[in-house]
Amino acid sequence: MRMTRLLIIVLASLSLLACSDYQRARSAYEGGNYPKAFELFKKMSEAGDIRAEYDLSLMYLQGIGTKQDLNQAWYWMRKAADHGNQLAMVELGGRHEYGVDLDKDETKAVYWFKKAALAGNSVGRYNLAKMYMDGRGVPQ
């Protein structure tokens, strides 16, 4: 019983630390301290934080706090999507649907929209339905 209680306290503490790191990174970003935000998001991304992976990908994509690097942007975006980040899934779907910065590939667009839809994302559901209605990226 004591060991269980100790384990719960340790896990709760770790959760709070992770939350505070992300909040510090968001605060740095929102305060315009982009280099600091980039540094924090990168550190957290390398540790597997899916929120940070997505934010880091956007910073690389837009060249905020770092030099623009599309290869790194899409690397981290895919990683975030693979780890379950719904915003990243929808972003990848849209980029593949229209061929913006990524190859135009409607089959890949459907793949990402479907993953987002299955995860409960309403934009993913809408975009997937639109692809089916238009007969794009799906079997006829």
C-alpha cells in the first residue's frame, strides 16, 4: 500500500514537471522569446513530448526562433502525427491534399485525414468526408 502511494506521488510529480516545462516553452513563445521557446520545444521533442513535437515542427516550418528547415519541419510533424497529435495529422493531410511543401498525394491525404477522424478530430472527419464525396484519394 505504501509503495503504491509513493509511486502515485512520484508519477504525479513527474507529470507536473512535464506540464511546467511545456508551459514555460509556451510562455516564452507567446512572450516573443522565440529562441528560448525553440530550445525548450526541441529538448521536450527529443524526449517524446507530442505537443512539443508539433510546436517545434511549426517553428521549423515558419523559421521562427530558428532558420527555416522544411526537412526538420516535416520530420517533427510526422513524428507528432505518428504519436497521436491530431493537429499534425490534419496538417499533413492538408499539405498532401494540395501539394503545399509536400508532394501532392491524395491517397496520403486520405490516410492522414482518416487517422485524425478516427482519433475524434472533427476537421479530420470533415476533410475525409469531402475526399470521399469528391472521389479523391479513395477507390472508385
